[in-house]
Amino acid sequence: MECAVTWTGPSGAGSNMGFIAATGSGHLVAMDGAVDPAKPEVSGANLAPRPMELVLAGTGGCTSFDIVMILKRGRHDVRGCQVKLTAQRADTEPKVFTRIHMHFIVQGKGIPAAAVERAIQLSHEKYCSASIMLAKTAEITTSYELVDVA
């Protein structure tokens, strides 16, 4: 896997702390920092997600991908999957994630709760590289809702 991250330069994209990531799969992702009027020279302009927001989003994508795949492989009629993540970070540098809660909303027809529980467990114990990595510094908890659709 490869990625190149390039600083857009002062006011290059309207922010002193703007960056563009070019992924190995050929996609671009913009990143920026928060606005800090006290330090404008190292302040972002809030024009794009912050890097740690993308880490959290990537983790949500990774585990959701696993859950849908596991349920589909079990021949369950999955119609939707959403995960809402909330996270806390350390107060001091490095400001790693210390707690992450993932609330899954799985929609489908006739999916047993046990299948959703198993999919979440397998993702977090075996398949999701991102959540397994983040579990080294963060307590990760999960919950879910199962919505039966006609």
C-alpha cells in the first residue's frame, strides 16, 4: 500500500495547513486543520476533514465492510449498514484515541440478531485491521440496532 501526502502550501488551497493525499489506488483526499486565530501561521481553514477524523472514518468503513461481507456470505438479506462512531482522545500529546464507541444500524429482512453480533465480533477480533490496531490505545465498545425491513 502506498500514499503520498503533499502540503498545499500557504494559501495554496486557502489554508496554511492544507494537505492532499494521493492514494495508491489513484484517489485524492483533502485534509485541513482547525482554525486557530491565535496562531494563524499554523492554522487550518477548516476546509476539509482533519487527519484523525479520517482515521476514525476509515475505521468505520473497514468494520462496516467486514460486517456486510460476513452477513452476505452467510446468505443474509442485508439492505443497509451504518455505523456511528464517537471517540475520545488523550488530553496530551500524542493525542491518541482512548475510547471509541461504534453503534451499528443494520437493515435487512429476517436477519437474526445472533448473526449481527457474530459479524461485529469477527470484524473486531479477526478482520478489521483498523479497529484491531486502534484497540492498542483505545477501549472499543460496540452496540447495534437491527431494523427488519419488508
